[in-house]
Amino acid sequence: MTNPPRMGLGLAALGRPGYINLTHADDFAGETAPDLMEARTWQVLDRAYAAGVRYFDAARSYGRAEEFLGNWLRNRKPAGASVGSKWGYTYTADWQTNAETHEVKDHSLATLRRQWAESRANLGDSIDLYQIHSAVLATGVLTNSDVVAGLAEIKSEGVRIGLSLSGTGQSETLEQARQVEVNGRPLFDAVQATYNIFEQSAGPALHAAHAGGMQVIIKEGLANGRLTDRNSLAADHDRLVSLRRQAERPSATIDAFALAFVLDAPFVDIVLSGAATTEQLHSNLNATKIVFDEKARGAAEEARQNSADYWAFRATLPWQ
């Protein structure tokens, strides 16, 4: 068995028929009945585990991701598997890709309590890490004493507590999270953030958090499909030309090259593959074979995008 270091599997694109990854609709070819999608999820989970992946990431808003993962865990009983999930969004698309609203955000104590019970029902005692989903300063979740106490109560049960970040304020939100303490000790054990070739702004804050003892997990390392061979967007053409040229040197696909960039960062503990197929997973895992050198780093720096522009563009990506 191979053992790709620091690679995990995120189930955002597997637990529901709609997501904002480019060409996501092609991944399922219309076969989106829940039983078919669960079977596909198990195939990807089986392949990931066989390849050495041990961290699996879900969320309450990922459709039936927790249910699919929990069923797989109970059936396969995979030794050494570590599970993270998230609360704060409620899935509202009713298994439709053209829903007007796919998920609703609410960082209240009532939502935490309801979704923690739901996560426990789906995943049992396998949950190692429970995270605030897309924490931002605007919701006040980090200064809500009732929510902080609720998270501390979960932590007292032996579950690590984390938060995921999103948007242009990732660094500021992380800095505030690092100041949250319960009984003189930091509340948060881990942070999950967007960091990729196009969006590198959170790098310094993540480096500081890692140095301070927080586990750093990276999501959206492929920028929702923009850093893959599937990207035909005119807006990204020039950036991808130089990246593809660099990827050709180790005969890598652009997705593997992009994930290798993330793995090259010294503050990264785990980078998530968001694969929806076994083929995508295999390609993603090739990132562990790539040695990122100065030429590659230079190309990645040239392709870097302004953070505000990155998030504004991401907001235009359609659910499909």
C-alpha cells in the first residue's frame, strides 16, 4: 500500500448532486439518485483508503455526505481513519442542482446543538474534528459566548474543535479565532482554509497558526476546478499556460501540480482532494510525487491573483 503523506479526501462534491466545481455536472452523467451517488462515494473512499488516505472531511451541508461516510465506516471499519465534519450551514437544495438556494448559513447555538446531534447520528464516535463551517467575523460566531461554551462542551467529550474559513477576511478571522480561550486554553485545535496558486493571501496567517500549534487543513487547492485540465475559461487562459508548461517538466497534470504547490508549503498538515471520481482522485494523489522547485514556485507566484478578485470570481461560479 502506498502512503501519500498529508492528503485527505473532502466529500463536498460527492454528497450532493450540485456543487460549484467546473464541469461538475459531467462527473455524474445524470446518475444522481442517492443510491447511485452513495455507491460512487464508496468507490472513491475505497480507492482513497487503499492509497493511504486516512483523513475524511464532511459537513452537515454536503447533502448526504455524512450519511454516506458513516455507512462506509460502519461497513468497512477502516483502521486509522480520522473524520472531520462541520456545522453552520443547512442543506436546502432538496437534491436539485437548479435550486434557488443550496445552503443556508446560521451560526447560532441552536444550529450547533441540532447539527451536532445530526452529525453524531450519522458518524457516531468516529468524529475527531468538528468545525465551524465558513466562520467569518460578520456572523459574530467567535464572540458568541453561548456558542463558544457549546463548542467547549463538545471538546470536553474528546473531540477537537476547528473552524473553516472563506472569503477575503480569512486571515483576520483566523487571528481572532486564535485569541478565543476557554479556561485559559485555546479553543481551536485546527483551521481549514482556502489556499491555492491563485489565492495565496492567507499564507502568513496560516504559517503563524501552524507555528502556534494549530493543525492546518487546506481546502479548494484546485480553486473549484480552475486549476485542472477541465478549465477552459478565457479569464484563466494566460495564467494556465505558464503553469501547464511547468507541470510538463515532471509530466504532471495541472491538478497534481497545483496540489504539489500546496504540499510544498511548510505550514500545511493536510490538503484535501475534492475528487468526485476515482480518476480524479488518482490524478490528485500524483501531487505527492512532484518535487516543487524554484522554477515551479516562480510560475505559481506569477499566476497569483488578487484576493478580492479571486473571491469575486468564485462568487460567479454556478452550481451544477
